[in-house]
Amino acid sequence: MRVRVKLFAVAKELAGSDTLTIDVLDGASVADLRKAVAAKLPALGQILPHALWAVDTAYADDDTLITQQSDVALIPPVSGG
């Protein structure tokens, strides 16, 4: 299935876009999506271990299942001073 992931802040900058379309198997979880994102766009690899995910407006853990209709967002860690 094809999943559209919204990107914010540094993730958006690293990807050069505010969205990323990823193909994953039906029944995929956030953990599966995380691996697919890392494989498709290695530049995001440095932030993925620390990023939060949201699925359908709620924070999601690695076990959260996604569908093609899911509203998915990758929220990178925030830093600053």
C-alpha cells in the first residue's frame, strides 16, 4: 500500500519536501513505516530514532497499525536554546 507521510521542520528540510510517499505492505505498523522511510531517504536516518509519529491526529508508537487512508506525520525532535 502507498502511505503519504507529512514532514515538518528539519525532516522537511532534509527531504526537500513537506511530504513523502512510501510503499509498505498491507497491515504495516509505524515501525515498518520507519524502516521504509530510512531505506527510501537515508538523510532522515539521523533523526528517525528520536522522531515522534502521529497517526490520525494521535501520537503513535511502533506497534500502531496504519492503512492507506491513515493521516501520518513524522515529527522530528525539537532543539534550540
